[in-house]
Amino acid sequence: MKRILPITNTVIAVISGVFVILGYFFPGSFGGIQSVLIGWAIILAAFALLLGIFNLAWVHWKKVSSEGKGHVYSIVLLISMLIMIVVAGISGPTSALTLWIFNNFQVPVEAALLALLAVILVYAGVRLLSRRPKWNSILFLVTVLLVLLGAVPLYFLGTIGPLNAVHDWLTQVPAVAGARGLLLGVALGTVATGLRILIGSDRPYGG
């Protein structure tokens, strides 16, 4: 049984992957079974999300029960999770009350984290220069300062055209190019991982 189950999992994964790929190249012949398999995958992903939520709640509940370190934050998390589940379950995920909670709690927290990230970037650049200044450290700090100064109006000076132009160029050309390069790398890694699973070389589903 210990050997049959991993082999069965491998066969199911390989056949399912082949049918999904064939559905993209031959939608007329394999489009129907591709839609069914993708629908099953979505259902499994939904159950995996529910399992993850339950596991998160269980871990924090155990921390609250044992009064471990940071259990107050666990209480806040559990209460917030319960409120959101009840509100979204009764009024719907796109209702006015749900969106009000999201816009008045989630969005400010995310904005605060982004503001903190900006401060950390500047601090990291200063630390790099204080140790041993190199051309890449100086370039990093100058880029961060230009982006920050060009993103908001300066006190007593207002909006400066050249700074805004430099900010727009940095965020739209080098930053976008780097992000696309990362996405290409992720895509190639995903394709390589998928091929290894299809040929049975990697077996993340067991065995």
C-alpha cells in the first residue's frame, strides 16, 4: 500500500497535467475535460484556504489558552477574524459594511506598513554607506531618495517638475524592467517545476 499510493498519485497528477496542457492547444477536443479539472483544482484550493484559516485560528487559540508570549495579539486576531467572517457571511463580501471595515482598518494598516518600509529603506541605505561606501550602495541610496522626493510635494517648495520626471522614469522603466525580469524567472521556474512533476521526477503529493 505504501508503494501503490505514491504511484497512483503520480499517475493522477501526470494525466491531469497532460489533459490541462492539451486543453490549451486543442480546446475543441480537450477543452471540456480541462474545464472540469480546473474546476476541481479551484474547489481543492478553496478547501485548502479554509484549512489554512482553521489552522491559523487553532494555533492562535492555543497561544491564548496557554497565555504564551504575544497572546494579546492572538486575541485581537481571533476577534477580528470572527467579526469579518460573520459580517461577510451575513451581508456578503462586497456589501457596504464589509467594504467599510476593509477601507477603515485594512487599508490604513497596509499604508502604515508601506510608510514604515520607506523609512527602513532609507535607514538601510544609510547603514550601507556608514560601513563601506560602494558604487552600488550609493546608487541604491540615491535612487531611494529620488523616488521618495519625487513621489510627494516638498515642504515650502511644492511639486518640482524635474524630480517628478525622474521619479516617473525610475518607477516606469528600471523598476518595471526588473519586475518583469523577476516574473520571467518565476515563470521559467514554474514551467521547470511543472515539467518535473509531469515526468514524475518531483512528487510533492507524496512518495
